[in-house]
Amino acid sequence: MATGVLTPGGMAILEIELSGRLLPAVIDTGFEGGLQLPHSWYPRLQPPPYRQVTYQLGGGQILVQHTYLVTFALDGHTQTVETLFADSDEILLGVDAMREYRLVIDFPANSVTLERPAVP
């Protein structure tokens, strides 16, 4: 089970392991992908390209981005997910990376829990 915290602004944060380092990641349930990493990580990881995707932003702007396959660990479990690189200092953990987990955000307790349910 991975545990995290809520920032004073209500962002859910937990740690992932990427390239041997523990790093804070923002849980983003509105992001359907796996990870979004800062551009500065691209030269370190040199991930294999995966595909090109087209997004339409809220203002109608069309954005075309390349995605890559990146391996990271969450709660000791290694997985490879589709990843975007962006002009941001934050790491975002998206829905695709959490599909096998149960996410509990407890605002009164200021806690975040991400656990893999027992398989019957």
C-alpha cells in the first residue's frame, strides 16, 4: 500500500520510484494517461517512442504530442505506462497507472492511500 498526503490546496501527492529515485507525484484523476514527466527527464530516460496522439483542448486548440513508454515503480510494483513529457516541474500520475489500485483520499484526515485489492 502506498500512502501520501494532501497539500494545503487539496492536491493528492504520493511517491513513485523513477530511475532509482523516489519522487513526489500528483495524482490526477482527470489525466487518462499513465505519467506526465517534466521535459528534463527525457534525456535521462531516453524512452522508446510509443505513438502520436491528438488532443483538443478546452479552448478548441488542437495539440499533437508524441508519447513514450516509461517504466517506474508504484508501491514496489513495476509497470510500464504511456508517458507524456511537458513544460512543467510536476510529475502527474494518471488513471492508466492506477487501474489495478483502489484510491482513497480522506480530506478530513489529510491522507491518501493507494492499494492493490486482494485477488479472490
